[in-house]
Amino acid sequence: MSPEVYSRRSLDDELDELLPLASAIALEGPKGVGKTRTALRRSDAAWFLDDESHRALVSADPTFAAAPPGTLLIDEWQRLPSVWDSVRRRVDEGAPAGRFLLSGSATPVGGTVVHSGAGRILSLRMRPMALCGRPGPSPSIRLRHLLDGRQGPIGGTTSTSLVDYFEAIESTGLPGLMREPPRLRRPLLRSYVDQILLKDLPEQGLAVRRPETLRRWLAAYAAASSTTAAYSRILDSATAGDGSHPAKTTTIAYRDHLTQLFLLDPVPGWSPSRSPLRRLQQAPKHQLADPGLAAAILGLTAQRLLSPHGAHVAGPLFEALATLSVRVAAQSAEARVGHLRTGNGDREVDLIVEGESGQVLGIEVKMSASVGDADVRHLRWLREQLGSDVVDLVVLTTGTHAYRRPDGIAVIPLALLGA
């Protein structure tokens, strides 16, 4: 693979702010997302627990008495779950700020129970690179400024086309893969998924007796990206050509373990912190960690997404790309992200970003360059329901110009949205 050039991400800013304050920080996220490389840039020493000799070293010194001073990185900590409790105890004993960085791509092997670390170990989610963090022009609009009301006039132009967005989906936000030529990237992505299904899942304690059944279910889940399709429908879609399908209990185990490995990253139903809204669905909106993984699982390239063969998932995968960008930006703004859908399904908003003070940013995603009144009716309804709690309303598009409509709703090409 080609040498990887480090691109600074919004999580780097979070770490720079938090390391001088927190004694222990854990970076969590899927394999290949860049946790180790980001942590190493801030570490004075590192122990890699996927290395047997390093595991033995840590096992022999659970109090870290012989550990060098400065920031200590403990990579793949879940390989030795007792490390979590050891770090927690050191924090309780007064470890200095910036003493420990932990990184992991799974919960502990075999589901080993460890102390939560609440109030002692700060967990930060590291997701694949958002569109605004990839090489290209700098965005003109920042989500944190939309959320705190400091954005100012909405404007800016981009030459990013629909093909460019689909190529961004295909290339993924995994830094070690996104710069590879497509001919190499495609088999690498297949190998990435195979490793999770055939190696990581068994290490998590899930025996995969029929890999093809798991592959069918994962493909059905990927095809349901950006929807709230019932798990029973996903199960039905995983039916084999002979009419057989996996048991419900089996697919629940698939879902839970793949979530623990951070391969699945569903968007929760939004629960307002201080609004009068009632009867909201809490079913999650299905997403994989990266829309490029969904495309790879479904065998879709940028060109196929442009063709009739991929048209049925082109919109959902564009929404998945937008969702990734919004979640990354919202995390740096200390905000949470959900989706809104009423109990009878007559009102829905693709993404709701809620800030620390309860302010709400409503976002619709539209794979189109134009936005009409029908496209913003649910955003208008949200504003009517929540009043001044709604700080702004946005439609993310594939267009070229950012502007604000006469009704006050901002229309922003996805390429122009930054953290």
C-alpha cells in the first residue's frame, strides 16, 4: 500500500483540547480508521497489545510502575481487558492529565466485563474521515457556527459533482485505503470485511458456522442504509435462493457483535431534551461505519451508482455520506445527532443535531441540486413545533451554490459543510 499522508482531522482538535485536562482518553472506532496513528502523534511511549511480548510486559506490571513518563499509548487494549481497570485505578490515584491514551477497535474479547470507567476514562469515537476532512477545497460553512448562531450569511460555490460524491463514497473515509487506486482498493475492502467476519467476530466469541448466511444478512443491512427498515424486513431480504433464511436470534447476534466492532453505526431516534414533541419513533436509522463499506458489500462502484443498477441505493448512500460528515462535525461541537420520525411516519427529518444548551439544528439530505417547497415541509413543521429552540434549518444537496431561501432555510452543497 502507498505511504499514508497524515491529514489533520477534527478529532485532533478535540484531543489537543482534552489531553491537558483528562488523565485518560480512550479512542474507539472501527479498524483502519486511524486511531493508532493519531494517538502516536501525541504519545511519548506505546504498548501494542496485539503483540504478545507487549501483553506480557503489561501483565507483569499492572500498576505501570515501570512505564516511562509522559503520555502512554496502550493500543488494542481490549486484548488484555484488565488494562482498563488498571488505568481507572491509576486515575483514581491521581494520574496527571494526559497520562494515558487507549485505543481499541472492539469491546473486550469474549465480552469480558470491565468497570465502565465513567468519570475517569473519557471515550472519544473516531469515525472515518468526513468529506470535509479529505483533500479538496476548504468548506465555507461550519456546522458549529450553524449550531451556535454565528454562521453569518450563507454563501459559497463548489464544483463538486454527483460523480465526485459517488467517487467519495466508493473511496471510503478509511485513510489507509482512500488514496489507493480503485483496482487495489476494491480487493482491499473485500479483505477488510472478510477479516471482520471470519477473524474478528470469532475472537469476539461469535462462532460463524455459515459465513455466507452472515454475508447475506450484512448485504441486506447495507441495502437498508439510511432507512428505519424493521429488522424483520432485513431478515427477509437475507433469504437464500433456496428459501432458507437465518434465525432471528442469529441475526440479533450478528447485529450486536458487529456494533461492538464498530462496523455498524446506526443513528438513534432523537429524544428531545426540552421540547413538547411526543410519539416519536425510537427505531434507529441503519448505517455502516462508512458508506464505502456499504457500497463494497453491495458490489457498487461510482459508475454503477450512476446507472440503473445502483439507482435504488444511490440516494441512501449519499445520505450516509452526509450523515458521516454531520456526525464528525457534531462531535467536535459537543453535540449529539439523531433522526426524527413520528409514530405514524407522517413527519420525519433526516438528521437532528442538538447542542449542549438544547438548541436544535434540523437537516434534510437531498440528492439533487434543486430544492422546492415540498422538500422543506418537514423542516418547516419542526420549526412550528419547537419555535425558538430551532437555531437553524438546512438542506444538504449535490448542487453548486449555497444560499438561504426566503423562508430562512439554508441550502448547502454537502462539499461546503465543515466542522
